[in-house]
Amino acid sequence: MDELGAALGPDQAEVGRIFREESGRCVAALIRLFGDIDIAEDAVQEAFAVALAKWPGDGLPPNPGGWLTTTARNRAIDRLRRESRGRELLREAAVLSSDEHDPGGAEETDTVEDDRLRLIFTCCHPALSTEAQVALTLRLLGGLSTRDVARSFLVAEQTMAVRLVRAKRKIKAARIPYRVPADHELPDRLRPVLTVVYLVYTAGLDGPAEPGLCPEAIRLARILATLMPDEPEVAGLLALLLLTESRRASRTRQDGTLVLLADQDRTRWDRALIAEGQGIVRSCISRNQPGPYQLQAAVNAVHADAPTAGQTEWPQILTLYDQLLAIAPTPVVALNRAIAVGEVYGPAAALALVEELDLDNYHRFHATRADLLRRVGRDGEAADAYHRAAEMAPTDAERDFLQRGGRAARGSQA
């Protein structure tokens, strides 16, 4: 390979980014072909290793996702041909390998019932616990590492690794089918699927290394909305993601530092996404079947309506959180409601509510508490809370923001 070709090739970080964006598609396609999760995962990991060796020197293929899928498929075929059980599986799957030497072909056109949607519903089968459903789909479809999945659930990495292995074994032992459920099965299978899509989006939002997950989650939400047009919570999730996405570009400055909602440049918000999201929210309201995602979307719609932070209709947001807490009485919802209480009734009222919550392992609890303590003049306690939040923050941007808050609170004591 000449020096120019090597210079134009991607670095390993770029290869890793592409892999994270494409791995879910590759794994889903191979599970359809071979019917085995472990074979699919192992083959895709092997293809990634080949890409790391080849792409920095050779440059990117025209279709990196297609290249990874074809290379992984051929690796799986080679492995299965060497095993008697594998040869039997190949016959059952009727996998053809006519293009083994063309690892870069185009992928099939996406349809509503595409491979990734099939994989979501396979991972979200009722035979698995809800936590296992969400974790496994994040791992297989979202391309998240076991560590990142563990962080989403606030558990140790080793604990999550064991849960993922058990979930895959259960799918295999129970012969859970790889398909989109029939119409009459869809409502019961919906809640964990929506949770998966939401967590995939938040992983992309909170992790600068996985920005491709945000549009992927929105794409999956659109597919679900097409598949289930009469399910208001599907529409609610899509609206929530669109309204959140409308602000994503304004969440950080050019130097990567975090910008709070109140301080964001609202001229940078995507008005087309806001209009689409608010239209969906209005449609949901007309159905009068409120659910958690619809109410969260409505909160975001109110924020999007405000020309400035000072013109935000906080009483309306508090009313929405009252409804949300009634149907989803979780500590995280109570924390968000307390923030709205603080805007309507003052920081002391909000702090009293926050102090009652059991969320010591959640960094946003400590960040919220720090802000409220600062606002009521308890700067020493605020500095300690900022420090605690910074220790637990999942991203450098949040960590830097919280550390600055802690230093400011310490300075106020001087």
C-alpha cells in the first residue's frame, strides 16, 4: 500500500465509531442467516478485527456496513464448515456464499420488518425479564459495550456480563423465534421495546463516542410508529426523541463544555423537528390515553414553546409531572418533578422533596441537590454535592461542568 493510501485511511478511533454504528445491523443480519446469537456476535467481532487491520492502510470500503456484514458472514461460514454441528446448521440455514470474495456489497433495502426490528422483539420476548430484554437489545442492537450497558442500569460491569450471558442462553434454550410478533401480541411486547429505543437514544446523547445512536433510535421509533399507528405511547416516544433531538446541537459548546437548557441558544434549535414533535404531541392529547412517553414529550413541547428560558410555563410543566408521577411513581420522575417545584415555589420547597429521595447512586440526583443547596445559600454542602456528582458523571462534559460548579460553590464560601 502506498503512503498516500495509508495517509487517507481512517484511524482506529474512526474504525471504532463506524463499528459501533454498524454492529447492530451486522449482528441482526447474521442472526437471521444463522439463527444463533453467539455465532453472529463472534463473527462480527472477527470482522471488526479485520477492519482494524485493513482499513487504516487501505482506506474505507464504499459501503463499510456491507463490508462488515459480508466479512462476518464469511467468517461464520468458514467456522461452521469446520464443525459437524456447524455444517448441519449451514444446511438448515441454506446460506449461500457466492460473493465470499466481494466483502463490500450493498445491503438489502430496509423494510418495516427489517432485521433490527426482528432482533428487538426477539430480545424483548416475555420469557426474559424486562431488565434482560433491555440490556440484551442495547448490547446486540445498539452496539454498546457491556460496561456502557451496565452504566445504563447503574450496576457493576461483571454483574451485567453475567446477566447478558444468561439472557442469550435462555433465548437459545427456549428457541425464542426471530420475528416481529403477530398483531395481537404487539401490545404486551411493547413496553420493553420502547425502553430499548429510549435508552439507545440517551446512550448516544450522553456519550459523544456514540452520536450515531441518536439517529438510529429515531429511525427505530419511526419504524415502530409505522408498525403500530394505533399505539399512542409509540407516538409519544417518537415525539419525545424528536423534541430532544431538536436541541442536541445546542447542548455543548465548540470546546465540548455542557450548556444547560436555560442557557442554550434557542436560535440553534431545529424548528422542523420541533414542529413535527409538537404535532405528534397534539395528536396524542386528542386521544386522551396519557402514558409516560407522551407526558415526557408534552413537557419537552412546553419547553420548545418558550421563546426564552424566563418565559417557560413552569406551572404547566409541574401539572404534567404530577400526572406522570401518578402513573409512573419512580424516584427519577419525582426528582424531575422536584425541579419543576423549584421553579414554581422556590428552591427550598424543591430541596425538601429531593432530600427524601433514595437516589444516592444517580449522579443527576447529586447535581440537582447541589444546585438547590447553592440557591438556598448552603455553599459548603453544595460543593460536596457537586463533587459527588462529578465523581459519578458518565461523560467528560458533565464532569467538567460539575467540577466548575463545585469550585464556584467553594469560592462563594471565601
